[in-house]
Amino acid sequence: MANFTEKGHAKNVANLGTLITFTTGFGAGYNPSKNSISLAALNTLKEEAKKNLTEVNTHYTNWIVAAEAQQSMFAKLNGHLTRIVNAVENCEVPPAVIANAKALNKKLQGSNSRKTQEVVAPVGEAAPETASKTYSTSRQSQDSRLENLEKLVQLLSEQPGYAPNEPDLKVSALQSLLADFKTKNEAVKNAQMLLSNARISRNKTFYNTESGLVKVAADVKKYVKSVYGAIAPEFKQVSGLSFTHLRH
């Protein structure tokens, strides 16, 4: 899997590092009374921002791995379902059970299965927020399929006459399959929750209107301008550094 970097957020951190380099170079001339823009505070902020980016990227990768594992199971499900329904028709079960099994199979193999293939956006330069929004949209269809699979397994587990000889079609095997689906489904939800929380922490560090990276960088520029003047080379060094609000 390719490494993912949130370029916009990472650029803010890189530019903060450059800003710190310039202000450090000013020596004794950079001596603000405002603690939040002191060199010590700026370096602390940079390290916290870097930590936030690492956490977001780590949880994003973990979410992708969990979602791909879930997709892989769903991708193999339809063929297995066809075999299950054929097994039901060849076992000693009431016609109503066969009809119910076919109806559940139709729901499981319906249009929702196509959406499942769209869960994971390409890894690379696409924003992970976009990928997780795609997942949030399709997750309902996955939860629906899981619910119908559980209904099918429950239906067959209540039929003494459903006793295929094939090991992977037996009730015990289907119950294990269902448990595996549930585990992978919960893993994806948990991974997405951790990713969402990591983004919240990142956004507070970067974009809080009082103490965020973007606000602090603007305050540094104002201080340098007040010390050296608007046309001074010192101010020109820092004024061209871009810090962008990316609230997502």
C-alpha cells in the first residue's frame, strides 16, 4: 500500500518549520512578549502538529487495511450464497424455507453489492476525508447485507433438514463465516472512529481560532512586521510563507 500524506496539512507544518528557522535567525531581534509566539512555544507547536499528522496517517492506513479486508470477504460472498441456496433446495426443508432463503439471497446479491466495491478510494493524493465519506455512504449497504446474512444463517440453523455434506455449507461453517463478517465489520467501524478522532485533534492543533497553527503563524508575521517594518527584508522572509485553513 502506498504511503499517504495529507499534503495541505503537511505544507502548513513545513512552512511553520521554515518560519521558526527565520525567526531563530533574527537572534535577539526576535523577542516577543506574547508567550504563544515565543521560539519555545513555536517549536512545541511544530512537534504537536507533526504528531497529529502522523496519527491521522496511521489511523487512515489502518482504516484502509480494515476496509479492504471487509471488501475482500464481501467480494467472495455472492458465489458462496449461490451454493448455499442450491444446497437448501437439495435438502429436506419446507418449500417456505426455500422461498425465504431465495428472497434473502436476492437481497444479499442485489444493488448493494455493487456499492460495496466502492468503499475504498484510491490511496495516494486523494484526500482521506473523501475516502471515508465514500465509506460512510456505503456502510449502510454493508450493514444491511450483514443483517440479511445473519437472517439467512439463523433461518438455516433452525432447520433440522438442512444438513449438506459439504463442510463449508454446514450450519457451523456458516455461523463461523457470519462471525468473521461481524468481526471485520466492527474493525472497520472502530478504525473509522479512531481516524475521525485523530482528525478532530489535528484540526484543533492546526485551526483553532485562538491558538491554532495558522493563527499563531499570522501572529508571528504581525510581530515581525511591527519590529522590522513592512518593507524590511526580515518581514519579506516570513510574509511569503503560506498557511492555509483546511477544515476537514
